[in-house]
Amino acid sequence: MHNYHFVKMQRQNTSTGPQTNDNGNRSATRTKRSVAEPKTFWENATTLTFSFMEELPESVKYRIELAVRRWEPFVSLAFELVENGKGQIRIALGGPDSYSAVGTDALLIDPNEPTLVVSVEPDSPSFEHVLIHEFGHALGFSHAHLHPDAEIPWDKEAVYDYFIFQLGWEREQVDANLFTFDTEKSTLLFPYDKLSIMHYSIPGFLTRKKVESGSNMTISEGDKSFARAIYPPIN
């Protein structure tokens, strides 16, 4: 059995609030955007607060904060950890999925609910990578592999089979996270970056030409340029 960890973007439904699936677990309507949707960006040169939903060992809290702050040198936002309260970004560990609200969509979520969830165990080699990816979504960044220039030769039937029957996703979630490029909503598009930390790994068994690419574990130079453009330095 192939073992890959795919994370999802959470798109908040403003009329109904957080969604749940039949098992009572949090679910969400997933975005259909490419790289970014400006209306979900935080106001530049402001403070973005984050907090933890549960008590965690100090060593784990330190690793989470370190991962979150990997983005800080490339944006004109100040990141502030709220120790005794609820941040705008509320981080939880565990659960069936890793996901994050996209940018300011986090403000639409019940303050008693997390806005960013990491299902990967802290002892996993991909723990920090998933956190950095998810916090990219929290900053308003979308999946890089949805870029129209990616031209990934997906074997759609294999993808649906794997994600629906192996991972338990809905078909609409597969479409939104892997296939759909919504040009009407995506008003900001930078050059395609196959090294972006916001890019899915591509297993060969999910493509027609057996094309493969591994996980991008760090913020790429393209990610840095993109983040600086969205949240430019203040002179």
C-alpha cells in the first residue's frame, strides 16, 4: 500500500459555518483556486496571532512555533503566539485530515474550533513540512500544482480511486484540490513553481506517464518571492 500524506484547504461556508461529515469529524468545502485569492490576504504590516487548541509539551510547541515562523522573514506581518487566549489562527493536532482555513477565512470559523489542523504525529519526519505548508494556506496561499502551467498528466480514474476509496475524500474535494483551476476567482497568478512547498508530491501511479515528484520540504525561492509580493516590505 502506498503511504502518502495529502493535505487539504478548508474553504469556509459563510452561511452554514463549519461542516461535519457523517462520522462527526470536521469537514469543509475545498477551494478551487490556483495560487492565491487576494480577498483572503491579511492586511499587510499587521500582527497575525496564533494559539494552540490544547495543552502540548513545550518541545512540541517550540517545534510548531519554529515551523510557523519559517514564513516570517518573507512577509511584512508580525507573528504573535497567544499563550492565554485564542489567536486568529488556532492550531490543533490529530484527527483524520490535515487542513487549514485559507487566509482571512479563519475569521469566519467558530472561535472554539481550530483553523489549522495537523494530523501527522510530531515524531513523523513530515511534521514540520506539513505545518509550513498549512501555514502557507493560513497566509492565503493556495496549492501550487493547480497552476495552469503545471500540466500534470493525472490519471483521473486512478486519482479518484485512490483518494475516494483509500483516503475517504469526496469527489468534489479531489476536484478542488487536484484538478480544478478557477480563473474567475484566481486573480493573482505567479509563474508555476514545481519546487513550492505548496505543491503536492506526485506519485507515479496517479499519472498517465508515471511522472513522479517528491515532497518539497522547505520554502522555495519562488515561495519567498511570492510571499514578499503579497506582503511587501514597508519602507
